[in-house]
Amino acid sequence: MKVVQNIAELIGDTPLVKLNRLNPSDGADVYIKLEFYNPSKSVKDRAAFQMILEAEKEGLLKEGSTIIEPTSGNTGIGLAMNAAARGYRSILVMPDTMTQERINLLKAYGAEVVLTPGDEKMPGAIEKAKELTKEIPNSFMPMQFENDANPNAHRKTTALEIIDAMEQIGKPLSAFVATAGTGGTITGTGEVLKDHYPDIQVHVVEPAGSPVLSGGKPGKHKLVGTSPGFVPDTLNTEVYDKIHKIEDEQAYDIARRMAREEGILVGPSSGAACYAAIEVAKTLSPDDVVVCIACDTGERYLSSDLFRF
């Protein structure tokens, strides 16, 4: 049995699980990295912890500090969890289009939640968070869209975990697939994987309804946590080789099928990434491996139309 001294010690070291029924047998193997094995159930635990840790080292966070951050939900939940464990007050600002599960989770961790108009998307939440940071003394805004500690978390952990896992699998890693919100996951992981595997192809996934990375205009979509409506500073646009524009219903269909056919319950952005990963696998041989990030759990979307029956 694993024994730890604080909840942060459980962040990372998440498993890779092979898709056995959804993926065609004549293509590459697809392995899903289940980031909902992190303690607050998403990939954002990694960035949240790293941003807090580096802020403490730099003296930006100290006893009595307040953490304020704009978030689509998962980063805020990770920050709220880490703030609770380390004794900080947390205020999270998010568009009012977020699911009730996310809002309730933030409050359960003791965070204060400030909602902004949904039509203002993440830029509206960012502006409100900046206002609060100016108003509240001894406050710190991690700025996940600009903070290099965000992708650094994945350089230090996620990428190395995948490299270790590939040694167990015994096949070459040919492709890595992830969505991009802040871009921290695909940037940090992709950079290290490209250094280690010179021939790897990195694929980024964005919603077809808001194809900002492809040069299109921001728009409405249901892939929560992706495409904030701008290209973040934390996204290295040179790290990916191909952009996949995924429709909401394509992502929803795969997310639902993953639960029913693989027993893996994921959210819509994970469905989008897995859809793209399966498409990539079709272009490769059975000797190849595609790794895809499942960034959070489907339990966070049970009140949404993803799992409305």
C-alpha cells in the first residue's frame, strides 16, 4: 500500500490503458493516459501544483496569501485542492457556462467562485481575475495562460512517465495526441517526447467550432477546456505537426462509446483527443503506438448533454 505525507504526493504517475475495442486491429495500438487518476481527477493537478511550488520558491506565495485564477474548471479545481492542502485562500473566476459539477467541486475544496458572462468566454474571466488581484492584498494570480511552470510540469512528469511506459510496452512511440486549452500539456510533453523520439508526430486537437489554432475565428463549442478563444503564451505552436478539427458530436460519440465499449468514462475534450488518436492510428502499422491524453473524468459532465439519457 502506498503511504504519502500529503495529497500532492499522489499527483502524477497516471496509467496508460490500451484501447481494445474502439481501435481497428490493422492500425497502430492506441494507449490512453488516464489523467483522472490524479487526486482531483484531471491533468490540471500537475500544472496547479507546479505553479504553486514555483511561486512559493520565488516568494510570490506566502502564509496568508490568496490565489486568484481564471479557469474553465479543471485548473481551478487543482488549484483549490492544492490551496486547501497548503493553507491558502482561493478565488476562482470562470464563465457561467461551466457545469454545476465543476462549480460544486470548487466550493467543496473551500474555494470562492466568481462567475462571469458566458458570452465573454475566458477573456472575460481573465479580466475579472485581474481586477480582483488588484483589489485583494497579498494575492497571487498564477496566470496559467502565461506561466511557464504550466508546461514545465509536463516536461518534468508527464513526458517522462510516457517514456518509461513505452519501455514496458516495447514498441516505438510514433504519435502523441492531446487537446489544447492553455497548451501546457501538449507543449511540455511534446517538447520532451520530440527530443527523445526524433521521428514522433505530435497532433493537437481543437474544436471545429472554434478553430483558432488553424487561423479561424473563436466560436461556440462543447469541448470544455479547449480553445479559450486565443492562442496562449504557454502554447508552443512549433511543437505540433498537425491540427485536428473535431466536431462536438464526433467527440461526444467517442466519449460515450469509450464508456460503453471500453469501460473508460471521460469528458468531451478527452473524447475529441481519442477520436483524433484513432484516426491517426489508422494511418500507421500494428508495430506503432499512439499515446493520447484523457484529461479528465466523465463524472464531471453527468449534468451535461454528453450523458443525458
